[in-house]
Amino acid sequence: MEFEFWDNCWQRESQPFHLAEAHTFLVTYVQQYFSKDEKILVPLSGKSLDLVFLSEQGYYPIGIEFNPKAVNRFIQENQLEFASKSFSAPKDHQLVCYHNDTMEVWLADFFEVTQDHIGSFKQVYDRAAFIALPESMRQPYARHLNSLLAENATILLVTMDYQPDEMSGPPFLVTSNEIKQQFPEGKVEELCRCSLLDSHPRWKELELSRLDEVLYKITF
Ligand SMILES: C[S@@+](CC[C@H](N)C(=O)[O-])C[C@H]1O[C@@H](n2cnc3c(N)ncnc32)[C@H](O)[C@@H]1O
């Protein structure tokens, strides 16, 4: 999934993955598993309202998104005011950090952001990030995410579960076994599961026999 694929997606008026409100799993579980004393990494954040929800609740989310259209829309649609600072990265790339007292949004390729830029994280919220990537990119993603983790970290990871012969993705099918393989040092627990079949016409059109959204907690 290269930049162009996502850029085509962001050229459209609406994106199928974007939710009009904070994700119900996040709203339900954030207090139980995340502390307000620690920042929360939100990789591949799009223009997700999860960032707004977290900051309004007193958490400090740090989103990373490489598409300028997504970041600009996020800022405009939520009428946010940010200061910005830039960092250089390999291949003459620029990383831009938009920041205020309640959150940061990095306009950057996730794979180019290191601990030197953002520090390390005890809390990660991954919704439609890991499962947005094809199999060949999931191991590099998991490795890179691992490199940004502090000790005793917790990842809340949202996946989709469906019959592999009924849909090809994205969102890609990621099983609990794969999560265990990709995060071998983590303890993986399924926290919650709910069916999405009635949630969007897109899923009905595909005539899927099963489509569950699943929340995992990975602790280190
Ligand atoms: C399926 S969307 C999910 C967005 C968001 N997490 C949400 O829940 O709405 C995946 C996002 O990842 C972004 N993305 C893909 N690869 C990326 C990368 N290497 N670095 C940063 N962002 C990336 C895409 O532009 C897209 O906005």
C-alpha cells in the first residue's frame, strides 16, 4: 500500500474507513487500559475523530499520517490551531509535527519516524492501521512499532475478522495467530468483538457471511 493508493483514496469526498464519531471500542475501553499520564501513539491516523475524542478526554494523542490531504482536512474540519516544527528524514523527506497543548499530528511516513523524533510509548491505539497494510508490510510495521515502544507497553489493536475467500482487503484479515507471531513478546488477549454486517451498505453489497470487528489488547 503505497502513498499513491492512499492519495487516490483521499482525493475522494469520503473514505469508507472514516467514522463520523470516535470508535465505540475506544470510548468503552480507554479508561480501563490507558492512563492520562502517558501519551498515546495513534499510527496511520487519517483524519480520525479518535484523536479529538482522546484529547477532549484529557489524554495526549500523537497521530502519524503521511497524506497531507488527510492532515489538512483533520485540522480544518475540527478547527484546530497548531504550531508546527519540521524535521529532516532520509531521502530528503521532511517530517512536520503539528502540535498544541492537547495533541500532536505528524505529517510523516510512519516508517521514518523514530524514537529520536517522538520518544517511546507505553500506550498505542491502532485502528485500521495494521489491517490497512498488506501481508508484506505488516512485519516491517510491527517491527517499527516495536521500536517505538517503552517497557510495559499496551497496544489496543482493532482488527476485522471475515471469511478469507469472501473479501481480499483492505481491510486485510489479521488473525490472532498472526498478531501473536508479529508481536512475539506480547501477551495477546481478545477483549471484545461485534458484527459490522448491518453497519454499512458496503458490507451488505459484498454479501459477507461474517464480518466482525475485534479489539485485542497486547501487553508487554
Ligand atoms: C484505513 S486508513 C485508517 C485511518 C484511521 N486510523 C482511521 O481509523 O480512520 C489508513 C491510513 O493510513 C495512512 N497511511 C498508510 N501508510 C502510511 C504510512 N506509511 N505512514 C503514515 N500514514 C500512512 C493512509 O493515508 C490512511 O489515511
